[in-house]
Amino acid sequence: MTESLPLAPLQLKKNEERRIRAGHLWVYSNEVDTAATPLKGFQPGQQVQLLAHNGKSLGNGYVNPNSLICARLVSRDARYALDRSLLVHRLNIALALRERLFEAPYYRLVYGEADQLPGLVIDRYGDVCVVQCTTAGMEAVRDQVVEALHKALQPAGILLRADSAVRKLEGLDLYQDSVGQVPEQVSVEEHGLRFSVSLSQGQKTGWFYDQRMNRARLRNYVSGKRVLDVFSYVGAWGLQAAAGGAGEVLCVDASETALAQIHANAAANGVSARVATLQGDAFEALAELRSAQEKFDVVVLDPPAFIKRKKDAKAGEQAYYRLNQLGMQVLGRDGILVSSSCSHHLAESQFQKLLLHCSRHLDRHLQLLERGHQAPDHPVHPAIAETSYLKAMFCRVLPV
């Protein structure tokens, strides 16, 4: 790593450095000593040296005066700024973990703050990478990110998916761009199966690596069973169930394109005969299945985040409650419910309580068998609660 030139100072109010010293990486706008270092004096994405009130350095980061999280720390050593050299170093550290964990090059390579690269997410699909810069500071070094990725991995293609809604909070434009050869469809390998996904048109970056370990757990529950996969997307859960010996799998999704991809993926993995699809809104489809008195041995519920902001908590919890109640109502007498939430604002304890309330309302007995979390290529930063978000509950639902 090369040492950087001194950066403009961003000074905190008295005692506001305690959270940073304890391991956090974020600075909120009300923590800045704006008399000493006015926020309006900085450009969005500008690199700064973060100072405690007494003038002692806390490290280097970047600033966005227009954001509630107005600064993020990237190095506790003031000699190093966010440049190509530091990016290469951090990418190599991140890569070492993933190569230790996984035999094949399909994983989340960089998970933002947890990999000491706040505002950056990179997913790897063999020799193609998808890059998301979600903050003004990371967007400002986008070209260096691409250069560093070429240095660390030599990918054939890089897709820049700068179309996440979270960029609007940073005042950033939405766009897509590519470097090198980025095919419309790429393959993902997971637990012996191969899936084809669209990187540019698919959800997020095209695939959800975070549920990888939980999908492997599913195989223990499905042999010879009838399985319902709700919010199926391109069939990651449903096809794992089929490969695990399920007698019948029904995948439900609102997207006709996603369901077409399920059939293609099922054919590619030789499980077409046991996989069917149903297009429609998840809540409506579940209600229709309930009305038709359809019963399943295993129901998988993997919805999008119903609680994206704290103020959405009440409505979001009601949605989770309604969804899980519908899911339990189409389970057989001794059924398995696999229920997930990717809402950070829904605590695991509250999610568990919600499932219990659903079961009691239906006069069912609930056994919690396993708790799943995000895969280790989404490591948790222990000082930043927001980096821990995924919960997957494997439950047995019985008559009382």
C-alpha cells in the first residue's frame, strides 16, 4: 500500500468518537463539529481525515454532507487513503476468505463494511463480477475499484449495477455500465446444481448467495415430500428440493420471466418432471391454494424485505404475519415451514415470536428445529448491527 497525502480534516464533537473507537465505521451528521469543520465545505465523496475533538486522528474516510450518515471510515491508519493500492489489498483479503470457504468461484466477494470497504458490494460469477457502489465516496473511486478488481482477479467482464434505490439517499444517479465481456446470462453453481441467471435484468445482482447454506439444509427435509416454494425467483430453493429427492415441487412467483427461467434451470439439472410453476402474487396464490384445500409437506417462504425502514415496522410485521399464517394453512398435519426474513429491522427474537403467534392463532404446535443466517461470504461486522440481517427459521408445525 502506498502512503497518501494529508486529507482535509473532519472533526467530531466532544466524546462523539467513542463509537468509532469501539469499532463502528459510520459518522452521523449530528456528531460533526460543524463550527470547526462545516459539512457544507465538503464535496460528496470527498476523502477526509477523521479527527476526534482533541485533534487526534481516528483514521481516513470519505464524506457526503447531504447524507444522514455523513462519513464512513475506510482506514484507521491515517497514512492510507481509499485508492487503488488499498482497494487491491482489501480485495485480496476478502478473496482469501472466499477461496477458503468455497471450491468454485461463485460467491459474494465483497460485503461492504464487513470487508472494510463501506459502500461496495461485489458478487462473483466465475470470470464475471457485478459491482455495486452505493455511496458517493465509493462512486468517486469507481474506476480504481475496476482497476483493483482486474489486478486481483483478471475477470473477463465487470457489470456495474448502479441501479440500487439506496443510491438515491446519497444523491447518486442510477445506471448500468460494463467493462469487458458481460454476457446476458451467466451460470451459478450451488450444491451440485447449475443455474442460469441474468445479471442485468435479475434481482439485485442476479442471485442471492446469502441463502446458500440454508438451501443446503433444506435437503434434509424433502425426500419424497411435496414442496411449495413461494417467492421462488429462478428456483434456487425449489430445485434444491427436487435434487434432494422431493416427489413434487411447486414454485410460485409473480414474474413470468423468472418462472420461465425455473423451467430452463430445471431442465438443465434433469428435474423437470418434478417441478411445476404457478404465476401470481404470493399472498393471492397462497389463498387460492388454501381455498382449493391443497396441502404440502414443506413450505418455503423467502420474501423480499417487508421492512426497509424503521417506520415500516408495523406494516411489515403484519405482512410477515399474514404470509406465514397462509403458509401454515397449506401445510399438512406434520409439516415443515422454512420461513425467512431479510429485514434488518425485524429482530430474530421478534420474528420467532411472530411465528409463534401465527401457530397459536391457528391452534397449532410449533417446534423450532434450526435457525439459519446469512452465508459466511456475507460476514457480520460485530459493531454494525445492519450487517446482520438474514434470518431463516426451520419449523415443524403440528396439530395440538
